[in-house]
Amino acid sequence: MALVFSKFLTADDIENGLSIPGCSLGPLPFQEGQSMNMHVHDGNGHEWIFSCTIKRNESTGHFLSVGWNKFVRERDLRVDDKVTIHEEAMKNQAMGTWIKVEVKRKIRLFGEDVWADV
């Protein structure tokens, strides 16, 4: 499994969509302003479709703006949860790769910090 991207969520990620720097993704296949759907799978194998748009700003350059409101609501994501996106080869290599999304939340358990799946 290859790590594509990981970050601690901010209020902006939750309210306005996840921003993934273009440098984390390699060359983006589309031009600024173009949209595409990203099919991702969670740890339970459920498929989610995130609407993505390539955008640009002066400080970070190109980035992928990910519309994931339904995922945020259904998973009750919060500021400081950690989201990780992996690319994983499918069992049938002819099928390509899966993009997997994982979210963890730090909880305190018996006086220790533990990262639990969300």
C-alpha cells in the first residue's frame, strides 16, 4: 500500500472540502478548473465518490479540492482527525489500483492517547 497523502483536518477541510497539494499527487491529469470524480474505498470496502476540482492559489500552487461533504457528515469528522489516502494494488492486477481513505481520531483510553478508526 503506497501512501498518497495524510493530514490532520482543519475546520476549512471539514466545512469547505479537503485540499490536497498537487505535489502529493504527482502530475495532475487535467487543467485548472476541470473536475473529475475520485472513487475511494473505506476500511469496510464501501465506495465513496468524491467530486474533485483542480484549483490554484499563489502560496501552494495547484491543488485538488475534494468535495466530500457526505463522507464528512456520515463519519462525523472533526478538526484534528487524521485522514490518510493510500493507493493499493487490487488482487486482480489487470483491474489497476484502489484508492483507500482512512480516518483516525485520537482518544484518551486509560490515561493513554490511542488512535481509533472513525
